[in-house]
Amino acid sequence: MRLPQRTFSAVTALVASLALLAVPPAVPPAAAGAGPGCDPIDPAACLLPFPNDWHTVRDSGTPTGRRVHLRTTLKNVAGLPVRPHEWNRADGFSPGSMLLSRVPGLDLTRTGAAPVTDIGSSLRDDAPIVIVDTETGERWPYWAELDANAPDDRKALIVRPARNLREGHRYAVALRDLRDASGNRIEPNDAFARILGPGLPPGDPLHGRQRDTRQVLAALDRHGVSRDGLYLAWDFTVASGQSLAGPMLHMRDEALRKLGDRSPSFFVTQVTDDVDDHIAREVKGIVWAPSYLDQYGGLPGSALHRGRDGKPARLPGNSQAVPFQCEIPRSAFEEPARPALYGHGLLGGEDEVGAGNVKAMAGEHGFVFCATKWIGMSEEDVPNVVTALADLTRFQTVADRTQQGLLNFIFLGRAMTRGFAGHKAFQDGSGASLIDTRAELTFDGNSQGGIMGGALTAVSPDIRRAVLGVPAMNYSTLLNRSSDFPQYGQVLDLFYPDKLDQQIGIALIQMLWDRGEANGYAWHMTDDPLPGTPEHRVLMHVAFGDHQVAPVAAEVQARTIGARLHAPAVRPGRKPDKVPYWGIPTFGSSHEGSAMVVWDSGSPHPPLTNTPPSEGRDPHSDPRNDADARRQKAIFLKTGTVRDVCGGGPCVITP
């Protein structure tokens, strides 16, 4: 769902007017790689290469034994630096982090680096880019691309993991035998060439970097990666599960312990009967949830309030008003309907549960759907999101409110299953409940709801089955590939005009976003649950050629969560990959477990670059509007079985 143009235009106009008052940076971007805290091995920008253990310190108190310690970061055009305090809470980097470097003159085709259409080639013995787990020796799959949005002199090399990196693991990276457009080998820069040379004396500025690099080279050598033709090498540590999910789990566990077996408090504000052919009654109201934000009421722009131990803590009496809207189908007056939470789209609201496709799903298959806002990324957050893109330090407020939003959904689910049935708004004329309180709570969400829904599924103690519609994870992959992003990209262009800085900035905010979106929880979304959480089954419905949520990021999610692919997935020739859907096992007529189903309504394959689609119609909404897709969703939510509803062939939709 796209943001209303009038809303965004008003906010962008305000930001643009502020930008006119900004002072251009005194130091040109090319000089940003020099200075205290900068890694000298990649001088194009201070934080390159990224992620990088150069920007960590030893810390025996963390699960990884390290802690992020950013000292120098980006500055916007007003000269405001990204203040690193929130990043420095982490004990490592994002499990889905893109790997960034800047290699002048690099030609990926002449180099033979694995493109998005041939991920399997990233694991070749002679692959020019290597990512290796330093403990296990496992080579990690990826694809490599150059930033198609940047001029040649600021073009980042972007290496994207094709499956999320393991939590708490350390990885070594090698770039070797890189070639330019003429096929000539690209030699390492002066600093790295000196590091590769004889031992430097203790007084040399590169002495410490040489010592650390030799440990990286030794790790690579142990796992069969030699120094021959080496251009650059470094290592980094991935954040632990405790670092990623710990704050959210602390909030959840403390809040539910105090709630006990009771329903959260709620009140109904509006009841509308005889809504349409599918819906007999629409109910609106408020559920109360404990708030861990630093403002009473938790308005946009608030962040998590933390206690002396660094964990989220409530201000005395602070509660969050959680608005809800529920759609009760006509069939519920004959047989109680199953409870399900619904997740809305991009920067939307709970009223999206009233969309025609959701009402059809409720009416056709006997579900009561209730929704609330994904606070942090709802309609009320639009001004805050825009200003956070103007000053990336403020992105903490987006990530923190999304974590509170996950707790809000959990409390709405508890009210659905333990409280609503006792209120007359959810009863028929005889006082019988219209909600089947014996049925398990499930989840169905679309677009942003499919992205955030993966995180909710991973942390919910009540949801065991979830449908993620047109989903993916990892906004650092999604942003440049989404047709929704150019509007927001204007803000980055104003405040962080250097395209290399933009990629670094997107990688940085992903570290915070991980705490509130599926990317940070993916390893625990299905059969390796978080503490206090059951195993889950997830059904992903992907729209082939989606303009708004890049299917390639959904494929990364499928590999990470262990989902199987319905096959045949698409008609021959529709996907240009050498091995379509590489690394995702398939199933045929049915599957008892997590799965990905591709729905093809004829739109062209997306660009192979990090740019949004511009050709053909956008199929983003097609799966949810297809009756067979809804039938497949309903069977899965009721039984956990993924059934083929496409007659043994690809799932094709006629728009």
C-alpha cells in the first residue's frame, strides 16, 4: 500500500525547506575515510569496509565476546553526526547485513563475481569474493552488485548474503583477483599493500591493523582461501540472538507475567452492524498495553525507556492505547469464527482490516480478523520517519516504537482469545461468543504486514501459524528495490547526498531495524523458537515481479527459515536465474511445514540491479485478491498444511 501523496508531499516540503538552511559539508566525501576511528584499509569512506570488527572492542560480558564501538560515523549536510550510542549496545552486526566496500574501476562481469541470477557460483573454489565462517569453515552464499544509483566514482560494491548469517558467528571476507573493464587485475590500495608486506614496526600507523589482518588471513588460509591476488580482506562478528531479540523478549515476558491469565483491559468505542455481504459486524475500540517508551502515551518520536541495567523499563503507570478494528463474518452467527490478527501495509493503519480482500477471507473461511497499528511504521509515524531519514541518529525512535508495536499486537491477541468473547459486541443475540476461543490465534498480514509479521510470529507465545503476504525481510535490501522508496529517497538525497554514504547509512539503520522487523528474528521464525515461544509454521505468498516488496528478499527469507517452495514455481523462462530459486527445496501437492508459494500474474521480472521495477503493472495486491490463494491460506491457518490449489502447475493469476 502506498502512502497518500498529500501526506508525504506536505512533510517532504517541510524537510526540503529545512534543507535550504543546511550548511554543506566542509570535507568532501572522498576525504571522509581518513581520521580517528576510520579503518585505513578502505579509504573511500570512514566506515568501509562494512560490517567490520575494526569497529568493535572486546567485551567479556556479551555472548559474542565483542561489542560494537563506532567512534566516527556519517554526517548529514547540516554537519550533524550519527551519534553511535544506540548502535554500540549491540554485540555484533546485522545477520542480514550487506557487505560494503569501494573498489575503483571494478567490473563484476569481467571479475566473474556471482550475480543475483547465479548465486550458486558464489561457492566456487575460485570465487573472487569469499565469505567464510571462521569457526566452521562454511562458505556462505551471496550475490554481488554495484550500486546502480550512484555515479562511477561513488559506486559501492554490495555483497548481499543469500541466506542470513549465523547469529554470534564470525566471518572473514576476501576480495581477490578483481578485474576492471579491460580485464586487468585491480591492485590493492597503498595501505592494504603495505599491510600485506613485511612486518611493520610498532611505531608505524598501520602496525596494529597489520596484526589484526594477519589473523584474518590465517583464518582464511585455514579454510582454503589463499592470499593469491588478494585485494582486500577483513572480518566481522554477527550479533547474538540475545543482542537482537533480548530487549523485545524482556518487554514481552515482563508484561505477560504481570498480566497472568487475564485479558488485557479494553473498551469498545463503536459497533457497526450489517456491513456488507461478508461482514455482519465491525467493532472498534482500545486495548491497553504496558508501554516501555520514554514518553507517556508513547507518541511518534519516543524511544525505549531503559533502566540502569540497560533493559527496557516502564515509566510509572505508562500505558499504550492500542486502537483496534475487528471484522466479524456473517458465518460467525452460525458457527463461532477463528481468531486471527491482521497486519497492515506500508505506514498504514488498523482500518486496512476493512479492505475487501480481508473481508472476503473472513467471510469465505470463517475468521474474525482484528488489527491494530504497527506503531513505529504506521500512518501517524510518517513525519517522524521522514525526519529520521534526515538525521539517522533519530532512526532509533522508529526501531524502538516497532518493538512496542510487537507487544501491542501480542496484547491485542490476548484480548481476542481471553476477553472479547465476554463483551456483547462479540456475542450474538443469545449471548454466545462469535469468536471460537478454543481455536488457536493465527496471523495474516500483507506487504509491511508480511515483513513485520515475521517478527511478530517469532516473538508471539500464542501464534503457531502465520501467513505472510507479499513478504520479505531486510529493509537494507528492500529500500532501493521498492517503487515506494523514491519518495523517501528524496530526503536522503537532501541530507546525505553522497551515494556511498547512503549505502553505509542504510546498512547502519538495518542494525536498529533488526530489533523490530523479520530480519533480526528470521532464524527463530519457525523450528528454532526463541525462549518461551512455540515452534511456528509460516506460509509466504510472493507476487512474481512485485514492484513494492522485492521477491529476491523473500527468497533470502525462505532459505533462512527453512521454507519449501511450491513447484513448479513459475512457467519456464519466467525467471532468468541459472538455477531458479537456488537453495530452496521444493514440494509438490502438499507440505506439512513452512512454505513459499509464488503467484504469477504476468508482470515482468524485476530489474537485476538495486533499482525498482518500472515496467508492466504492479502485481503486489494480486495474491490476496485471488480466491484460490485465500483458500490455500485458510487451509494452512486451520491445519498447518500447505495444499496445492493450482492444479499441479505454477500458481497463475489472471489480473
